[in-house]
Amino acid sequence: MPPEPKETAPCQEKTNDEQQIESSDENETPAVAEEEIDLEGASDEILELNDRLDSLSTVLDTIEQQNDHLRAQIMLLLSSQRETLKSFKEENSRMAAKDAEPNDGDEPMQQS
């Protein structure tokens, strides 16, 4: 078979328009086909990943709410403990002041 004219004359120059059309056809056609295949296959994976992220977000929101609730309870407990400690200190001060006063005939209280 005789070679085609393109094969016999490789040094033949093409116009810029022809070169751009050929290069764009060579580069774009396979890329578009590959992207479509990848996107179609990846769309299920993307949807599954999106569902997982939504689930994680929901779980994290729940954990954050529980943490906020626990923090509020801890703050109440700390406040209660401070009030109790303050009350004990006042009671100790009163008892120390009472013990410091001289009592004639009274026996000192035994501490347990």
C-alpha cells in the first residue's frame, strides 16, 4: 500500500488553526470522556461521603449539646460547693470565736 500524503510529507507545515483544532481534539475528547466516567463512578461515592459527613455532623452536634449540658451542671455543682465551703468556714469561725471566749464552769466541747 502506498503511504498516505501525510505520512510522506512530515515536514509539511500546518496552519495555526489546523494545529489548534487537532491539538484541542486530541486533548479534549479523551479528557471529557474520562471525566464523565470518573464523575459518574464518583458520584455515588461522593453522595455516600456526603451522607457520612452529615451523620458525623449530627453526632458532633449531639456531643456538643451534651457537653454544654454537662458544663452547666458542673458550674452549678461548683457554685453549690463554694456556698457550702463558705458556710463551713463561717461556722468554723463562729465556733473558734465561741471557744476563745472564757466560759466559767463550762467544759470545753470535744471535737470529733
